[in-house]
Amino acid sequence: MTNLSDYRELYLEELDEQLQLIEEEVLRLEQEGPADSAIDRLFRAAHTLKGSSAAMGYHKMKEVTHHVEHLLDQVRNGQLSVAKPLINLMFTGLDVMKGLQDEIIQTDSETADISSLLQELQQYSLLEASEAEAFEENAVSPEWHERLKQHVKQALQSGKKLFSIRVSLSPHAQMRQPRMYLVETELRNYGTMVDSDPPSWESLKEEEIHEVTWILASNDLDDQGLKKSVSAILDVETVDVLPFLLSDIPGNAEAPKELLPEAADSSLLQRSEMPGTKSKSPTIRVNIERLDHLMNLAGELVIDQTRFQQIKQLFRQKFGADELVEELVQLSDHLSLLTSELQDGVMKARMFPIEQLYSRFPRMVRDLSESLGKQVDLILQGKDTELDRNLIEEIGDPLIHLIRNAVDHGIERPEQRRLIGKSERGTVTISAIHQDNHVVISIRDDGAGMDADKLRLSAVQKGILSQAEAQRLSDDEALHLIFRPGFSTAAEVSEVSGRGVGMDIVRNNIERMSGMIDIETVKGEGTVFQIRLPLTLAIVTGLLVKISGRTFIIPMSSVAEITRVETDEIKRLQGEPVIKIRQQVIPVVWLQEHFQYPHSPARNYLPMVIIGRAEKRVALAVDELIGNQEIVIKSLGSFIARTDGISGATILGSGNVALILDVETIIKLSGNA
């Protein structure tokens, strides 16, 4: 017997890909309008998921995809049109499928209640398609069709089911009109009367009344009881009770062959399904744990290669231009080259296009802008820019928060934009580019911009700053108030904003990834948040420094500049040591005091490493600058990792361990967080 668990990972990968495809195609339908090729892609994705879910035994996922597939089939056949209600319903179905996906991943089961969604999907088929076809099948009058359109919508919106009650009288019946009055009165005991055909049958002549069909809305119709009570009325010959469903209309269950995808697409599909004609994919799936293991091995090679370089130098110093030494030097240089290429190859294998992260945002912006009554276009640039897989996972939440802020706080309402001469549709642009060994991600909006005076006032009102402290802030410093815990300028608390949480967490998360975030804004024109991240956190370039005879490493991604100052240039401001560089006052930190190391002998000049960015810069006093080196970051374990100011360790070429400084904690030590 086949063990389905062997195929679970493959199913989950396919499920994730197909759900992403469905979301992208539905968004495209909404933005660009209906296209046969897009409908075909959606239909195939739903059909594929239905089959694979059924094969794996996930019946609720199969049921949802089956109903979604049926809706799409009706669209392909021209029975349904692509309109806003259909788009919203497709998104609702997608959300339910994603919920089922989470349950399958976490518990390998399906517990969510899908009955209400299935009813919505069925009702939509009835509501829309009945307008186009169901009534034509029964040769209804145009007047009845238009009136019934509104009545059916009202009934379905109340959550009720619709039934068709057809009653015919005996050919020999007398007093036909009173008989039909009795029938209608009895029917009202079983539900809400929606309409009838013929319309206004009571105005017909006696000899014209033979058969009447009523549309009845009811939560749970007792059809047998209805038939029995209506049949008991004198001269009633037949009573037919049927669900008023499109699927019961002949010809709607299956798509006609001539309405399958266009010939070109169909031929491609047929070729892809033919045995022996599968296209060869240039990519393969690899478990990420294997890549992590390869990265660890490459890291060990980097450490050994660094030690090899040191040994080479020692041999040269000891034995001079010896032939064996020169051979060792050549071997060491070749090993260094191979190690660098291997390291670069493994790092590239761990890199993913940021497009995978971008795919979360269009739906979020669409839903958020609708809920806020705004019109927002999302532009995504640099989709092919690559970033380490771990960083892609970590940066997702901060970006989501920044994008939500741009839509909520940045973009104005359409009427406000119109008054100031802007387009009613606002724009949020997300871009990603490579700069040196970093990725720079920008979130730009063309909204109202940020008001430094308003930020100062809000900080005072919330007790974050005193009036005097707020007045001393420069405009740039005032902008960075948004990163203070508890800060918010929202007038009221909503689901999106106003609670004063979020931006401080965004900054902390970015800095934990050895990244930086900056703000640029022009009042009335918009705001740009710029995030700068290293390409990877596994192997990074570090600046080696000496402090009290011990070697420490500062990540180069956090180093703004290196300078040397005279000791008498260090001043005191409110009791704290500071230096002044290019009109900016920067706090000075001595790690000897934090780690309780003895201070080095006094000197005339002192090397200073400026770390951080913008208003959060700190001058770190060191005894000696050693130089740059690629380092492999190692965890310190759960106990040592609690040490403030230390984020990890690495092994130097000498075999000694050097501690890596935690720049974020050091900045907090200075009181400049």
C-alpha cells in the first residue's frame, strides 16, 4: 500500500504554489479585467488542487476547490461575468483555503467549518447565472426577469435558500383564481414569497390560469408537508417542489468541449500531458537543511583558510625564500581562491529572489485600501533582487508594517487628494536593489508626508518628551520619534493603527538583522523608508579591534566611519562623554566600563569607530584597529547569549575565539536608543 505521508511535502509545495498563482491571477482579473487566458489558468489551478487534495485525503480542501472550479467553469462558459462580488468571493475562498493549508501544515488535519463558504459559492451561482440563463430556459417575461432580479438578491442576502414551487390545476377546475389564492396563502406558511410567474397572475382571466410557479425563500423547507397541504386544495392536480439551483438546469454541469481553453493553450496542455514529452526543468528542489549544512562546512573552510594564511606568513618569516615554502604559498593561495568560490556558490544557492516576499503585498494593499476607502496602486520594482532565505523570512513582518503605515497614514483619501491637485489614486512603490554587499529596500508613498511639528507635539502630549526637549530636536530627530515605544499620531485606535506599537519593533527587528532604517520625507509630497540589509548573516565582513588586549569584532554593515581624535577633544555633556564630528554631537562609549576591563594607558590620540546611523550614532573607543576579515558567525549557546553587548563569536585564523559586538545593545548603553 502506498504511504501518502511520503508525498505530503510534495503536496504542500504544490499547494503553496497553486494558492499563490490563484491570488496573483484574481488580483490581475480585478485590475486588468477578464481575459480568457487568465480564467483558464485559474481553472487549471483549482482543478489541479482538487485532484491532488482528493488523492491525499484532504476532503475539505477538495470541496472548496471543486466549488471554486465550478464557478470558474461558469465564467468560461459565459454563464457568469467577472464582477466585483465575484472577485470578493474568490478572495474569501482563497482565505479559507489558506486557513486549511495552515491546519494541514500544523496538524495534518482539517477542522475549519467550510459550510458557510460553500453556501456562498452555491448562492452566487444561483444569483448571477439565474439572471442570465435560468429564466430564459423557462421563457419568462422580461418584466418578471427585471423584478425578480432584485427580489432574488434580497432573499439570498438574508441567507435563505430558494425553491421553485410549480402548481397546476385540473383542466376541469372551476373558480381557478380563488383556488390559486388558496395555494399562495398556504405557501406563505412555509417561507417568504419572492415572486411568481406569470407575474400578477391574479389579474389574468379565469380561462387563462392553468399553472403558476412561485419562488419561495426558506431556511429549511418541509417539501413533503408542503406538497401534502397544497395537494389537499380542491382542483390542484400537480405540485412540484425543486431547489432553485443553476446546477439543475440542463447543460450546465459540464463545460462543452468547444469552450475549453484556446487552441494554442489547449495544445500546449495536451503536449505537457503526453508521456515522454515532459520539459526538463533547470531547477531542482533541495531541503533547506542541506543548504544550511553546506553553509556550515563552507564556514569551517573559511576559518581553516584564514589559519592557513597565517601559517604561510609564519613559514615565510622563519624559512625565507625556501622552495618548499614557495610551494606551500602557491597551494595556500589556490586553496584560498577555491574556498572563496565555494563560499560564494553556497551563498548564492541560499539566495532567493525577493519576488517571493513581494507576493504577499498586492492582496494586503488591495484589502486595506478598500477597508479605508482609499484608492492605492502598488508598484513592485526589483523583483529579481536576491536575498538570503533567512533574511527574507525575517524582513517580511517589518515590511508589512511599513506598507500598512504608508496606506493608512501616508496616502490621503481620494477627495483630499483631488482638492490639492493630486490624482485620486495614491501610489506605494516598493523597490529593492543591490549596493555593494547589501540590499537596499525602499518603501515610498506619494502621500501627505510627515510633519515634524506634529510629531513633536504628539511626543509632548504622550509624555515621551518634555516641551523643552521637543523644541531642541532637529526635524530629522523629530522624524525618528516614530521609533519610540508607545508613539503614535493616530487620532483614534483602529484595526490598522493608533495603539502606539509597531515602529519600535520594526526598527529593533531590522537592527537585529544587522540592518539600518532611515526616513526621508517632504511634507505634501510623500515619505520614503529605506532599509539596508546585509546579503547574508552566515558569513559577514567584520572589523577587528583591540580593547584592553582582547580582540572584538564589529560587523562592517554597522560601521559608519572610522576616525582618530585627540583625547582633549572628548567633552562632557550632562556628565556624559561626547565628541563633535561635522557639527554632530556623538556619544562616546568605553566597553572597558561595561565589561569591567582595565583601561589602557592614556594616549594623545584614540581610534574611534562610529557605529549606527543618523541620530543613533555612537563613537566606540578602541585601543587598536587590526583590519577587516570575513568571519563565520557562531552562536554562543543559551547561557552566554544573554550577555549584553555580545551577539555571537567567531574563530580567528590563530584558532582563538573573538566575540562579535551587538551594535544595537551598545547604542542602548549610550542612552541613545
